[in-house]
Amino acid sequence: MATLEKIRNRAGVLVSIVIGLALVAFILGDILGSGPSLFTDTQFEIAEIAGESVSYQNFQNKVDNISEMYMLNTGEQSLDSETYENIMEQAWQTLTREIILEQEYDRLGIQISPEELFDMVQGANIHPIVRQLFTDPETGTFNQAYVIQFLRSMQQDPTGQQRAYWMHIENEITKNRKESKYNSLISQGLYVPNFQAKQAWEENNKSVSFDFIVQRFNTVHDSLAQVSPSEIRRYYRQNREDFLQTASRDIEYIAFNVDPSDEDDRLAQEWIERMKEEFTEVEEVRQFINLNSDIPYDQTNYSYDELPENIADFMFAADPGDIYGPYFEDNSYKLSRLVEINFVPDSVRARHILIQPGPELDYQQAGSKADSLLGVLRRGGNFETLAIQYSDDTGSRFDGGNLGWFTEGMMVPEFDEACFTADQGEPFVVETQFGFHVAEVTGRSRELKKVRYATLAREVTPGSATYQRIYSKASHFAGMNTSYDEFTAAAREEDLTIRVANNILINDKQVPGIESARELVRWAFEAREESISPIFEIEDRFVIAALTKVRRDGYQPLEEASNEIESILKRKKKGEILVSRLQEKIADEADIASLAKALDTKIEQADNIRFTSFSVPGAGIEPRLIGTAMYLDENILSLPVVGENGVYTLQVRSVEIPDEMDLETERNRLKQSKRARVNFEVFEALKEEADIKDNRHKFF
């Protein structure tokens, strides 16, 4: 149920965090207020974007807003770590885009008037976001009355959540329209001249077939292409921009995995065997499971096909109270007890009216209101009308409270059980964590035999003795090997695997082999090269790392770039040697066949090559070879072409060009292609000029 009230659990956590941070800030401010502040504004600056400072609090507010909207739209009550990380990245991208583009909008005077906003929400030009939100899912028709009804009821929402949701929608609509205007201004200025259309048409439609020979670079000995230190320095000075680098680190690390021992396995097995008699005799099965098992009680009814294969036959042949096991599954020792045999539908369709306790209605009043609505329904009241008028579930209220079809386990347990045991067409009230639901089952699939069973599980996990033993081993290794040479030598001696993680960036949250590696990355950017890390406890393992390489923002040092430069210059010199050899032969030969014979090499063939071709058969990725072939006359032996893998000489056999050239169609295609790239490329250009200083690594 994608309802506004579902974000309350998350909101409660956020409120607690915000209050806690506020108290800490107040106390620190009081302590430090009498003298110079230990913390300056820049220490709370998470970024500078296009000259605008972004505080930690502003960024966190953006993260919180997106989190709440995500939970509202998905119905989730909390966020797992992966989703929260994705939301943090989304918040960063959104904030960056807003700041950069708003500066452009202000400079150009791009605005959205109140009249224009009204037109997009309630007027003749409904925005797609609004249209999607208020379209009847069954008819596919936009219902403007739903919009008006929502805006009216928004003012009566005591929690303020509906208003917050709507302000978020209006903000998204406004941003979308501003960006649309901005991109339209740019795209309307794009023009494709005739020569460009003609060139593009030829590149897409002209094809050539040619013969070629290649002299590979490796046929020239390295001794003939010596590169001096002065040549390397000169190339570095002349091409320094090619050696810009982003700050990164390389590490090597050893992981001491904390795996369960044989003793841990034995203790888990003994525990499950010891509990079997008590589990067989206990009457309050749910309470017993929730108090003792490593997995919670599951009240779902399962069909035969839905059960795990190893227990399906037993459960459908057993009597309530019968026990299966112990057995080992999913790293746990388990006992499973048949609790009930029921005949229930596979799925049901239902609708509801949610009444939430809040500032205007206390718990007792909310329950009384739900009972009153139940009475109205039993006297013939219209469910859809009452849902639109009274339901606090904005996700279903405008659809008459309809929740559609769902199977067991899709809803919260109390609501789930009530719907699967209720009679069709008979309204009822059920209380859940969200409030009071006035509900009615409107459809039931055919009934099937199903079973409900309870599983008592004890997971095999490392005990405290195992943790202590592994930690002692890691601690001894770290204490005895405090230099890089000692680190590597000890690892070899103890037959420990050294893992490598290269090119780690400052905001990375994982490294190869370790997902939750933020603290390790933070250490790598604070330590000196060849330092040995403290022990990090990450994902049931103890990790010790050595920092093997430090790269800083800016230009790659000459000594690090010299090997790459030497390789480039050697290839260039080899190319010059091969070009000279070929030119001597070409002067004496009339065609590719005689040249190949003179060089004692074979002729390669390439057919139907276009300008847009990715590679050439027999040559590989060779853009210079393709470019030469496209504009070489037929039966003319080319001059040597220095490529990526060698030096080529070619001769075009045939050229295919369609008789008719439709320049207007090609011009329109190019224009549409350029306009389609405006949204992305314009912003990327603005972002490059924004001089973004990203300090997120200091906070997260």
C-alpha cells in the first residue's frame, strides 16, 4: 500500500536524529562560545558548486526529502543500506543540477509564473507528472476532479504530509518546465548546413571495398627506435594536458575471515536437538518462535508448490503438531512443525478506508470513526464515496480505496490475515500499525488446501571464542608487521592471500572484494604511501591494508608518465621507419599486388566498409585506414598510413554510392540527433565549467 502514512516510521527516526544533532550543536556552541570557534563554516561545507557553497545540512535535507518521497511512492517503511546509498548519490546529482541550471535560468530570465503553474495543474495544458498521478488506472483517463479533490483535502490533513507531497510535485513540475524552456532555446538555435548534411549522408551511405597490406610495428627492432630522456621531457611538456589525473589510491590488503568453527557448528546442532521436545509440546507456538528462533514466525498459508522441496511431502501428509527435523538448511539447523491445515483462496481483491490517529483524532476517536463508517456501509453506504472523502491512504483513496489483487504476505500481517479469512462483500474493521482499516473483500480466487507451519532455527554463527581467536591472529600480524616489506614478507611466509585494489577514488564506498569499505577508503586518503593500516572489522572479517600508491589531483608526474611516453615515441619512430621503407617500394610499384610481392607479404581484403564502421577485418580498430579508404580514388595506390597497429598501404577496388541523395531527410535527421543530445551535453558542458569541489568524503 503506497500510502503517505507509511513514511511515519522513517520520519520518527529522522526526527530523533535531527533533535540529537541539534542538541549536540547547542552544547558545543555553548562550550565554545566564549572563545574562538573550533569549527568554522567551511568545515561544514560539503561542496562548492559554481561558486555556491553547499552545507552539510542542506545536502542532508535533500537526502531526507528524497528518502521520504521514495518511501511514500514505494510503500517502504525503511531503507536498506544499498537504497540509501543510491538516494545519497541521487541527492548529489539533483543538487548539482539544480544549482548549475538555476544560475543559468536567472541569467537568462527563465521563470514559471503562477498562471503557468496553474495551467499545468488544473488548466488546459496538464503536465505529464500530474496526468500520470491522477489518471484512473482502469480507464486510462485523466480525472481533473481528483486533482481538485486532493488539493482541497490537502488543507485538512493535520499531519501536513499531503501538503509536503504536493509541494514536492509542484517543485518537480517547475524544474521540469524551466529545463524544457532552457533546452528549447538552445535546440531551436541548432542548424545543419548543406555541406554537413551531404557529408553525413555520404558517411552513412557510401561504402568502399579495398585491398591493403600492413607492416606491423613489431617488425622493427627496439634498438632502431631508441628514445632519449630529453625527447620524453619534450613530449611531456608539449602534451601535458594528456596526463591529467584524478586523485586515487592503490592498496593491497589481507582479510582474516571470521568463519564459524567446528565448535560453533556443534553448539548450534546441540541446541536445536535440545529444543525439540519443548518445541513439540509448547502450545503458544508463535510466541515460542519469536522468543527463541533466529527467523521470525511466519503466519502465511502455503500451497504444496510454494513449500521448500525438502518438507513439502511431510507437511501435506502430517497432522498438526507433527515435527520435521532437525535438518540443515541455509546455514541453520532447523525444526519445522505443522501448525494448521486450512482451505483458503490463493489471492483476494480488497478495498479499504484508512483512519489514522493523529493531532485531530486520538487513538480512541480514530477507532470510533472507523466503527461509524463500518455502520454506514452496513446500512448501504457507498464505499467509493466514503473512501474519497475520509481515507488517509492517498495511494488508493481516489480509486475508491481499491487495493487490487494480492497474495498472502503482500500486506502487513493483521490486514493480510483479516482479508484472507473474511467473507466476500462483508465490510469489517482491522487495526494495524498504520491505524484502523475499514475494509471489504471484493474478490476471492478458488480455495486451495494450504498449510501453516512454524520453523525453529539456530544459525551457525561465529561465537565469541571464534571472534577472539581470529582477532588475535589479525592483531598479531598487524603488530609484528608495521612496514610494507614486513607486510608482504609475512603474508608470503604465512601463505596469506594478498588482494589488490587499484585506482580507488576518494568517494568510493567499496573496493574489489569488500562492499562496505568506506572507513578503509577514508584511511587510504589520509595515510602516507607504504603505510600499514589499523585493523578494520568489515563484513565478518578483519582487514589489514598497505597503501601502495598515492596519486594526487593534477598532472601525472613525469617519472610516472615516462614509460607511457617512451612507448608512444617508440611507436612513432617505428612508424617513421616503416613509412620510409614503404615509400621506397611504392615508388617502384604500380599496384598493390606488385607491392605485396616486393615486400613478400600477403594482401588483406576489406569489403563494404563505411565511414561509421567500427573496425576493419584483418586490421582491427583503425580509424585512419577507414578515413583514407573513404576518400581515395579507385585503383590508386595510397601513400603509407600510420595506424594503431602498424603502417598500411591500400588500394580501393570499388565504391558504392546510392544514385539519389535526399539531403532534406538527412538534414532533419541530423537536426533531431543534435537536439536529442542537448539535454545531456549542455549540462555536461556547464558542469565542466562549474569548478565543483566535492567534499563528501569528509562526511560520509
